[in-house]
Amino acid sequence: MIARCPHCGKKLKINDKLTGKRGACPACKKPFAIPPVPAKPPQGQKPAKTPPPPPAPLSQSANIAQPAPPTTPPKATDSYQQSQTLLELKAKLKQLQELKNEGLISNGDFETKKKEILDKIMEV
């Protein structure tokens, strides 16, 4: 099924099994209800045209500067990649501690996973 995001108007190809559920537009990331599959018209009749999506809201004044399009990040250097890896591993340790505190993993599992993460930190 083809549908349009009600927020940004992006044309989306949606699996028919997802109709009636909620999803998020991959372009603007805003959630919306996935519409039902349109009924097929009787043979010999043309399908009704789907009205175009509403236009995107305009800024309050034409003189307001629009945000610049996102720029591509600078090429990652080894030290940048290392710091990103360390930040990710630190976040994993914190998440692991939260799982232990909530009783969702045992102390033994916590210690095993913690050692794995700390070993990865030592490799960076």
C-alpha cells in the first residue's frame, strides 16, 4: 500500500499487515496512525483520487530565516572513533547496572557482562 505522511507529505510504501497500527515516518520521525487499505473500486470504475496532503505550515513571517539543511559530519578520525566507542561502552555499563538494580539480571550475569565490556574498553 502507498500512503503519505500526514505531517510532511512523504510518500511511503507500507505493508498491508500494518494498517490500523501506529508507525513513525522515516523522513520526519513523527508518529501517525497507518490508514486502512483502500477498498478496490468495482470493475469498470476508476478509483477515487486521494486528496493531496495539506501543505506544510509556513513560518510566521517570510523574513524568518529557515534552518540550514543538515551538513554531513566531518570524517571520523581514529581518536574520534575511539571516543565514540568508549562512550557507547560506558552507556552499556550504565544500562547493565540498571538491569541489575531492577533485578532483571542476576549478579553472576552482571559480573560476566561487565567483564566483557571492561575487556573491550581495554582494547580501545
